Amino acid sequence: MNRFKLNTLMAAAFSLLVLWAVTGFVLLSRDMIDASTAPKAEAVVKVLIRTGTESAALRQIAQPFEQETGIKVQFIEVGRDSYFTAVGTQLFAGSNTFDVVLMPSTSIAQFASSKAILPLDRYIAMSGSASGEPVDIDDFLSVYRYNGSIYALPTDISTHFLYYRSDLIPKPPETWDELYEIAKTFTAGIHRNSPTRWGLVMPAVVPEEREKIFDSILWSFGGNIIGDDGQVLFDSKESIQSGEYLEKLMRESVVPGDLMSWDFARTRDALINGDVAMAAPYWNSAYPMIAQSSSPHKDHIRIALIPGVRDETGQVRRIPFQHGWTLSINASSTNQLGAWKFVEFATGKQGGMIYARNGGIPARRSILSAPEFRESRPDFALILKSLTIARSEPSLIYYPAMAEVQENALAKILTLFASPSDAFQDAAAELRNLSAHISVKVPERMGNNP
Amino acid sequence: MLCLMFNRMISIRSLLLSVFLLLMIFPLTVAVITYKKENEISQKQVSQYLLQTVEQTQRALDANLAEIDRLTWPLLYQQSLDFLDSPLESAYQLFQANQKFRDMMYMYLFRGRLDHIRDIYLITANQQVLSTNKLFYSFDQIESGHFRYIVDQLENQPLKMNWFSDKWAIFRSQEGFQTPIRESVTAVRKLNDSNTSQLRAYLFVQLNDRFISEIVGNVHIGSTGSFMISDAGGDVIYQQDSALFENPAMKETIRKLHKQGQGIQVVDSKWLLAYNTSSTSGWQMSAVVPLRELVVPNQRILQYLIIIAGLGTLIFVIVSVLLAMAISRPVIHLARLMSTTSIDNLHMRENVGSIREISILQRNFNRLRERIQQLLRDNEVQQKEKRDALLQAMQMQIQPHFLYNTLDTIYWMSKEYEADSISKLVTALGRFFRFTLHSGQEWTSMKKELDHVENYLQIQSFRYKDKLEYDIQMDPSLKNALVMPLILQPLVENALEHGIAKMSKGGKVSVNVTKEGDRVVLSVFNTGNGIDIEKAKKLLQSPDSSEHLGMRNVDQRIKMAFGPEYGIRFSPSQREGALVLVYIPFRTEVAG
């Protein structure tokens, strides 16, 4: 065997051995545990939400968001009874268990002043360069500022409607007095032959519902809690008149005696079941639920602007309540950029369309007036109409305390424990005491145009 | 190897292949043993880890339960529930009491755990209901059977927090909204008056499913394993989505598990089940992982080892065969060549390979064969020359008596006719032939050789008449020196033919024998023309030339007999005439 052949042979043998060694190395280096079944670390945005229509619609946004960004959305849902306490506690405690928080617009001042939520201006400015589609601020029905900075973007807008059974009430009442009269007619306790048990219901549970629902009555009567200048007006003549109207409803049993345990769902279900002829003031968000229900009455349940008070000129003054559910970023979040991406997507036009298709009411003019929803969501037109005359609660840093005072005063009326005058005067005294101790942040009002 | 054991011959190739292949068995054996051991260890370790995982998860869950328990401790003292002493007759008083209860629960006691709380109820001794759930406000709404069961259970451990599965919930509110959050376990504590020890109320903390899932939701039992938590009564409290627990054998095994302590079992030879029972809640956590999952990575390692071993075997066989061939082929070829080598195929050569030791063998073998070839050739030439000389001698011996008789007749006739010169010539010729015919002998003495030369010159002097003179001198000590016969006559003959014969006035030939050291020098000088030494040397070395054939024969005979350092030399030192020298060793006896 000559040298060339021997060298070739040795090279071939060596190559085979190297091939064998490499094959062994590659095979044994492979992951023996199936990677597809192993837990994977992934980017997650945690969103704190409250059980309700907003959260149900918001959940539908998660999937397209995850597909578009690759960021998984994890919802932390808390019940309606404890939601506000939970949000306040966790934000003030600096908890990072969530990145994005769903909160009513009335809470923004409180959390912004304590720097528990992040100003969004930096992210809004950044959005144009990063995605190519800047946040269209002008399209929002309202944005929520504190000290000039935007702290939250609205994902849902709410106002109050009058719900009525058109088969029983061909023409909806225009004033509270008309409403009272019609309600009496359809209250079984007053008129035994009434087709419905109650002529009128409204949610009056706490937290949130009782004072917000009453605001639409209070403002229509010309009353208020705190004026634009920070003056307490809860014991004004007009305010007491609105309380007396509520007392009348209770005293005459036009509304259920346990009204304080009526919440959103119970009111909605009473309409669906045919137990009530009217619900007012009542949340606009109930309309798509009723429309999608299997109720035999659903086609007869119509919506209208809330009633008002006719003035000397014969004009009906209606001032429906409005507020927004917003998305803010927890200042203690460990994933603030991911949080912003979710806020941007959920409050954007794409997210808003998904939100609207799933029963939500996005706070964007372009969506509420979109031809796509003209037939399927007739409530949108009424929302826009209502919003033109609607009012928001004052954005106060002591808003929870104010709401609690108001709720307590209303509880006294709803339980006929005290007269409206006494109840409101006591409440007004408490509010003046509160405002004397806490600096009032009046100018930052909700509903300011962008 | 077996062949060696049985004392049989084995080829080098078989030996190398056997050794190489036998050596492969060791790593394969080591691999198989390692795999089996690793498999055993792995299963033991996984069992321990599984039990540890269950134990640690249970411990984390117990800490969670303990925290809920501790949050209720402020209620154990009288002052906390003082608001219950106020009248609760009107709706507003009830609302106020509810509000205070709600504030106490949400704002103070459970503020940090609200995301896990679904509802909190307080059922007083006189069956008044305080609730954070606005839909639950009357004792009439309670599921009385569940309430009684819970109260009975509390009597067993009246001072402790007791935990009940969702099955025993005392109030179920209808969901007003779509939500994935579900009610889960209920913690119930009996609250006694700290002064009178009388029953004051029962506290129900209804938790949602996140309460447990947040603790255990991220716990993974392997890749396909699963676990569940059941209470002391066997009701499922939490269960990961898995079909594992739907298996009848698994259900039965879990049902029969001891309700205390911990342990590991293999179920149906398919699953590994680890369980641990909490001393805090009595809940039992059971984790199941398919044995297949534990074995799969090891089986995969085995598969890879088999692939590697198979590939290695193939490669080793190829490499072994190639190496065995590379080493054994030249050896085998050399051995075969050695065994078939004969006189007839000595010309075959073995190509020299690249393996040094084998190439040395091949090279030496080639040299050996070349040497043998050379020796055979030399022997053949010698034999031929011997045969020729013998033939010639025999031919010359054919009729020596006839020749002698004839010469004798001529001698006597020349005496009769008084022709002395003829008689002298015949006498010399007779001596000449006698020496020549007996020259088949290998050795003769220097004296006899010189006598023969003298005879020859005497005969030639008759031919050349007065033109030839000759002179023969010898060191007397050399008369018995051994010399090959007829080595001087061809030289003298040359001197006559090429020297004297060409001289018109004739010349002289001188033969002189002397000793130089251990050599004998025989010189033949003629006074004729000189010798072209270069030409003479060429002729002497040219085997094909017929010229100076006799002189070349003499030279070859001397070299063959004594070696190349002996033989004929031409001397260039003579101005006129030619001198040829013959060197032979001085010997007086034939060597052994």
C-alpha cells in the first residue's frame, strides 16, 4: 500500500470517526424533554378589571392584541362590590400585581395626585413614531387630565337612559313627574291589574350605583353636590327637591322597597323578565344585553333620553350623568411599555371596534358614528345625543369620601330614615368639612374636550 | 482469539479484526449499564422531587389559608363586633350595620386580599345576616342544610378556622355578568363573645377560585402531569385540567389514599402518584405524573445511544477492516511472496509500502532476492566456464597417445636423418603438449609454469629464427609458489604477436617472477611496440570482443580465484616495448 493510499485510508477512517463523534455530540446535546410541553416564559401584561360589561368586552380585545404584539394578556378580575377598595388599596400600596387598571374617570385625580398612575403624554408622543399610527386624541369623546397631563384613556363611555316598555307606554315620559305618574300606573302594589310588578326601578346599590344614578335626577332638578367653584351645593333647594322626588318614589312604593339591593344585573333582569315597566335612570350598557337576550319583551323595550324638569319656558331640562371607564398604567408596574401597548391597542380604533362588536361602548366618535353600527347598535346614536347634554361628576382627590357621604345621605332617604332636607344638610356639612381639609381640584373636570 | 486458545494458526487480519471488534464491546457494555443505572436513579429522584413539589405547594397553600385565618383574629374580641349591639330594626339601621360590616371587612381586615374574596357573611346568633353581597340580606336566603352541616362541623373544632368546599356554600347568588371568576372554598369561623363565651356569630369568608389558582396555578407536575386538591370528605377543591383524574383506577386509588401524611404510589404501572395531607385544613393534594413521561427522556437517551452505538459499530467495522487490511495486506502479501518465491520467479519484486517496519522487511526481502539472483548468475557463469574448460581439456585428451607417438616417430626420424633442430623442436613441442594437456589441474608450481613458457618460447624461436630472444628469471624462493596453469603463455603469446612479430629486426621477450610483500608479480616484457593502455584496459573489460581473448581469460580466472585486487596490470612506464604485470597472491599450499 503506497503512501497516498494509506493517507487516503487514514483520512477516511479519521473522517468517519469524527462524523461519529459529531453525530453523538449532536444527538446527546438535544433537549431530552419535549420543549413544546415545557413551561415557557413569556411577556405578560396583567390587567385589573371589574366584573361587568366593560370587562366582558375588554376580554375580547386580548386575543387580537396577543396575536399582534405577542404579549399575553392576563386579566385579574375583581368583583364589583370590592373593586374600588381593591384598586385603591393596591395602587396606594405600590403593588405591582397588575400593570394596567380599569378605573372610572372619577378616580383619576385621586390616583394621579398621589402618583399611583403614570402620565401617558410621553407614550402618546412616542406612539406616532413607533407604530406609524399615532393615537388619535381628537377622536376620543373625552380624555382625562390631571394638572395638564393625560393619565388615562377612555375605553368605555357611559350615560343614563330611560328604558321603557313601548307596548305599555307608547310615548316615553319627558319629565320626572310624568315618569312618576306612569310608574304608578304600572306598579302592581298601586294598580292591581298592572301587567308589571313595578312601574319603575333603578340601581341603588353601593358602591358606585346609588350616587351616580341619583346624579341624573339631582342635576335635572338644578341641584348639585359641589359647584364648579368648589362650593358645596348638596343642601341647596334644588338638590333637596331632587331628594324629595326620590323620597316620593319610595314612600309611594312606586319603586321596590329594597331598592338599595337593586344592582345593574337585577334591574336588567327585571326588564328582561317583564317585571318592570320602566328603568330610569339606568345605564346605557344594558341595552345590547337586553337586545341579545331571549326575552319575549326585548323588542318592546326601548330607550330614550332620561326625563327632566320642565322650566318656565316649557323646555325640558335634562342633564344625564356620564362617565368613562378608562385604562391607566400602574406606576409600580414592572412592564410599563407592555402596559402602554395594551392601553394603546384597547383604546385605539381597532380595539374600539372589537369592543363595540362585543357589547362595549367605546369612547370614540368615529366608532359610535360608524355606519357599521348604525343598525346593529341604535343605542350609539342616543349615546351621542345624550353626551351632548350630559355632565360628569367633579374630579376630586377626595372623590371616594364625597361619594360615600352622598351614598349615606341617599340611604337615609331610600330607607325613609330621614327627610331629604335633613339628610342632605347633614351630608353638606360633612362635605364642607371634607373640602376644608383637603385641597379641592375642581378645574380638572371630566368630559373636557381633548 | 479462540483459534489461539485452541492452539490453531490465525491470520493477522482475523486477529486484528477480532481484537478491534472485541474492544467495541466494552464501551457498549458501559453505555448499557450506565443507561440502566441512570434510569433507576432518575426515577427515584423524580419520585422525591414530585413529593417535595407536592409538599411545598401544600405548604404554600397552608400559608395562604393561615393568612386568611389570621386576618379574622381581630374579630375574636368583643369590641370588634360592638356595632351588632345597636338596634337593627329599621332598614337604615340594617344598612348602617351592613355598611360598617362591609367597611370592617373590606377596609380593614381583608383589604389586601380583596382580589381573592368573593363575599363575606356574618350570621348572628339570632339569625340576622350581614353581608358584603347586597343580594344576600336575609337568613331565609340561606341553604339551611349546608348551614347546619357547617355548624355541626364547627363543633368538632370550635376554636379553629374550618374550610369547606364550594359544595357547602350557604348562599349562591346568580351571576349578573359574564365572568370567569368562580366561587371556591369557604372559610368559616365561630365567633364567641369573649366575655361570656356565648355564640355571637358565624363568619363565612367565601373565596373565589383565584385564591387557590394563584398559589397552585403555576405549579407544573412535569410536562403532562397534573394535580388536584380534595378536602377531607373527598370533595374536589381544585383540579388542573387533565384526563388523568378521570381514569377509574386513578379515582379509586385517590379515594382510598390515607387521609393523613404523605406517600408515593405507582398506579396501574402507568402513573406515579404522590400525595400529601395538610394538617391545617385536612386537604389532600395528589399529584400524578405518567411514568412514561419520566422514562421518555431516558428512552430518548437510549435511542440516541443505540443510534450512536449502531453508527459507531458500522464505522468501527469499516475502520477496523480498513486498518486491518492496511496493516495485514503487505504482511500477507510478503508472506505469500516468500512462500511462493523460487528460482523461477526471483525477478518478482515487492512494492515498498508506507508502514515503516513493513517497508524494512519488504526492502530487505527485495535485496535478498537480488543478491540471490546475482549469486546464481555468478555461479552459472563459473559453472559454464568450468564446463567449457573441461570440455576443452577432454577434447585435448582425446588422442594424446596418438599425438605423443607421432611426435616420438618424428623425433626418431629426425635423429635418423640427423636433423637436430627438428628433434629439438619435437622434444619441445612434446613437453608443451604434455603440460597443456595436463593443465586441467587447478594449480601448478611456478617452476612448471615457467618451464612451460620456456618450452613455448623455444618452439616459437624456431618460427621467428634469429628475430626472437627470450629471457626467463625467477626468484628461486618462488619456484614452489602455486599458480594457475597457463596464465603466462597467453601473455607471452600476445607479446610475440603484437610486439615482436611486428618488428622487422625482431626483439626480446623477458619473463620475470618476483615477490612483493605477500604478492607474486609476474612480468612479461617485450621490446616491440608499446601498448595503448586505455584501449588495452577497455578490451580487457569488454566481454564481447574477440581481441586479446586469451589475456582477458587470464585476468578473469585470476579475479575469480583471488578477487578483484589481483589480475593483470599494464605498465605505462616503459619508453620502448610493452610491460604486462600479473599479480597473484603468494601461496605454496592449496587453501582449505
